[in-house]
Amino acid sequence: MPHSPSTDDDLLLGDRSLLDAFRRGDAQALTKIYYHHVDDVARLVRRGFVLDAQGGARVFGAPNADVERELVQETFLRAFSPAGRRAFDGLRPYRPYLLRIAKNLLIDRHRRRRPEVSLENWPEGAALDAAPLGPELEQSMDDRKLFEVTKVYLQALPAEEREIVRLRFEEGLSQDVVSAQLGVTRRRVRSVEESVQRGLERHLSSQGLYP
């Protein structure tokens, strides 16, 4: 079971022998560090992040669980590679170093491909009337239109469906938690997700924004 990260994130700073073992690529040391930080890396990869705390561009998280696993795995593969271990100076907490690698992977993924049409791409914690993404990622006019058309579609949903979408994809709650909170069945939550997804695809297709 993954180890919950400490509040100070100084796992390597507080243990010289562990730092030395990490630099050697010792399997036990790498395993300990992996379990200490994997939850934080997975959370960032799943939710995405804002490039500029002052309201800059939002970088979307992984669109599904498979992509999330791939990005988490790639983060640790890069961090634990010989070059990645050498690049860590050991003078600062390791968590920011890891998360920087994960952020770079998300940015690279965004630049390589157009955002997928999926509710999973809805920005974590963003209101349905959120502003379009900023210019840092050089979003095309089509991408901005995609965001705006999706926003309008979601705002027009019936209240229950809109609340399910909000709780699932803004708050990041599980289907079980949402069903308990709203007093509906888990099957109902899943059905709404699938229905809204299909409706969104049809709506975007009618606007020429989806194949």
C-alpha cells in the first residue's frame, strides 16, 4: 500500500544513507522513495495544474486511468534513471523535483496533441464559466472554441446532471461518493456520465469540432 508522504517531504534530506543509496540506484531505496511520493505524482498527473498562479494557462491532466498510469510510470522512470538521479542535487526536497518532471510530461503531451474530447479533461476545480485557457500553450482558435462550446453544453444540462458532472470532474469525487452525496444509485451516476459524454460528442460533431 502506498506510503503517505510526510508533510515536510524531506525524506532524502533527512537520511544521508538513503540519499547515497538513491544515487547508487539501490532497489530498496528507490522503492521507498517511490511509495513515499507516488500519490502526489498521480494526483498532479490526474488533475493537471495552472502554469501561472496569477491566472495563467491550465494544463489538463490525464484524460483516463491508462494515460495517468503511463505518465506516472514515465515520471519515475526519468527521475530514477542514472541521469535523473545525478540531476538531483540532494540539497532541496525531492518532491518538487519529481513534480517538475511530471509537469513537463503533461506540457509535452499537450503540445503533441490536441486535447481529447472527454469530460476527464475538464479542469480540476474550474467553474463551468471558467475563462478560456491562456496564451502560454499557444492554443489555437479551434481549441478555444472547443472549450467554449463544451462549457455552454454543460451549462445547459439539467440540474442533477450538471451537479453530477461538477462533483465527478471538478471535485474529483468517486462515483460511490457522488451517489451517496446526491442520494442516487452508482448506476445512475455512471449512466449520467455516459449519457453526457455521448451528448457532448454529438454536440461537438454538429459544430464541426469532433470527427
